Amino acid sequence: MASSVFLLDLKGKPLIARDYRGDIPLTAIERFMPLLQEREDEEGTGLPVLTENGVTYLHLREKDVYLVALTRKNANAMTLLQFLHQLCKVFTEYFNALEEESIRDNFVIIYELLDEMMDYGIPQITEPKILQEYITQESHILEIMPRPPLAVTNAVSWRSEGITYRKNEVFLDVVESINMLVNPTGNVLSSDIRGAIKMKVYLTGMPELRLGLNDKVMFESTGRTAKGKAVEMEDIRFHQCVRLSKFETDRTISFIPPDGEFELMTYRLNTQLKPLILCECVVETYKGRIEFMVKAKAQFKHRSTANNVEIVVPVPGDADSPKFKSTVGSVKYVPEQSAFVWKMKQFQGGKEALLRAHFGLPSIRDEDPERRPPIGVKFEVPYFTTSGIQVRYLKIVEKSGYQALPWVRYITKNGDYQLRMPDPLTSGESRLPPI
């Protein structure tokens, strides 16, 4: 339960202030920026929840704007943070970009949205498509104000009645992001999978969908045996349309979907993985020069292919005169990032690629290994999931009984995927083959 919601610029000056309960003076927001700076100095990072003198500040930053909710109650922090994220989503739908200029240009409609989305500090209607039906940017030129749609007062507040399509289709994407930290010898220090099931729904009427996954807990609770691999998901978070009671009793994901694009659920798998793309790097420094040899290996099945691969290798800030030679792809020096970027449009599973890079180095200095930036890897592997999650079925039930086409796609991509740099080898002459 929020007492008030603020939109601030980067200096902490209020752009928008909405007081819902009146139990916290508006001047309390003046302590937010000093408190945030103090915590950043102490912890090294900004915490999303700050507390001082009985007032809790929950915040997130979007470009040059801080969204802050204040409360004195023992409120559910995750609910309020999720509300702020949804607020960002709604504003972005209305103004295309949430930034200081768009807030100044649209402050009237922002107050209207804040009044509809929260009542006495309790979140209410947060679906952008429903809000757009009766809160319009051009409402001041309408002679008759539009009435709130029935969805606002229905049990299904995220979908309107009377939606029709000539062709009924459902697109479901299972997107998994790999977070990984690998040491210079190729050993995995930490890894996990962050997954999301995203949908685009173009269905007539008020359909009910049932989604079945190869969920290990479901198989164990029903005493059934999985034909293939079963996945045990953690930290599952659903869209509000999912019937949680149904999921808790028999692990069935049953829901009436919003119209259009939305994120049905997210999950996490804390599991030990091997790097999908492993980079071995040798760095050699000697007077006036530094050389890199990078070998990339695709450690996934031969029938899969990684698209749009980028390997970002950091170099000393004063390096110059770059020279590159690679067996595949293109290489570009990006001095503003103090790195060179190796790009490959496609990288087939089981294949290897080699890169040699040579730079001039005006000065030689000892770097702190802890401060040396890691190698970053970006990629996307279609039709492939690391966890082995599978959609067993997607049933669509609607009272008119029409036929609908479900389409399912799997994608694995990088999340926070980093490989630590090795210590440079120092010698009088280069031991690497010349470019």
C-alpha cells in the first residue's frame, strides 16, 4: 500500500507528485536522493528499497527519470516495485518513451493515469490496452467523454468483450537467457537460466487457454512418468490472467489471455551449465605492443546454429594501430568502449573460429586483475533451449468452437554472459604467429 508516488528527474526534483493517503508529508521526497547517494557510497550499488525515519522509499530508474513510491505501512515491497514497472510500461505505451521531456509534455494525462491505476495507495487497473480504451491523449477534443469499458469492472479486467479476428492465431515464444561467469581456464564459476514465455494472441471472443509443460513437479504429483526430460522450475512468476489456484492444485496453466502481446510467465533454473560459446584467450605484451589470440568454440549440437554472435574483448585504454585477422566474421575496434568486437552472422554448433589481434601500446603498466573487464559474448540460438523445457500442449477453448492455430518457437540467447580475461604473458618477443 503506497502513500504517494513521485516521478523525479536525475537531480531528485519532482516532476509529478501524487499523494494517495496523506500520512507522509510531500517534503519527505527531499531525502530520497541524499539517501540513495549514501547507500551507493556504502554498498557500491543503489538498492531498490531504502528506509529512513519510518518512511520506506521503493524506486526504479528509467532513462533520466526516477519512479519512487513512499509508504509507512508494512507493505509488500515486490507488489509496489511491480506496480512501478507496470507504470513504466503504461507510460511507454502512451508516450513511446518514458523520459523527462515526455513527462513534462503529458503531465495532465499522467495524473489521470495515476488516479485510475491506483486508488488510496492500492494498485487497480494496470493493463495498457484497457486503459487506452477510455483514457485517450486526445480526450480534450471529444464532446462526449468515453465511458470506462466493462472490462474494468469484470472479473477479467485485462480483456475486453467483442474482440474479433478473421484468422485466429496464437504465437508462443519460449525465450531463455543464459547468465554465466567463466574463469580464464574455462571453468564455470556461476551459471543460471532465466526463462520467459511470451505470447501474441489474436483470438476472437473470450477464449480459455490451457498450457502444458514438461514440469517435473507436475509429473511427480500425478504419479506419471515423463517421456523425455522433465524440468524443475524455480521463482515462477505469472501474468495476472493465470488462475493460480488451478496451478497450485494440479500444475495446470489455465488462463484467459489479454489481447495482443504479453508475457505469460517467467522462471529460473539454478543449474550448472557448460558454456554454449567458449572463448579461450591468450594475451601477450611486450615493449610497444600487445597481441591477442582468441579461439571461439560453439559447444552445442551440430544441427543448431547461433545467429548474430558478438564477442567483445577489452583492450587497454591507450591501445592504438589495430590489426586483425580472423578465420570467420568481421572485427572492428571500438575505442570508446576500449574493446574490439568480433561479429559472426552465423556460428554452427561444434565449429571453432580463430582471431588474431595486434595493437600498439605506448605504455606498459600493471593492471589490477580484479578491475580487468571480462570478455562479453552475445548470441541467439533459435529452435533450442538449454534447460530442455518443452510445450507439451496448448489447448484453446472458446464457446463458439472455432479452430485456432498455435505456433510455438524456442530461442536461447545470452544474458549476463562473461568470460574473465587471463593474465597477460610478458616476453621480449612475440610467441604468437604473426598476422
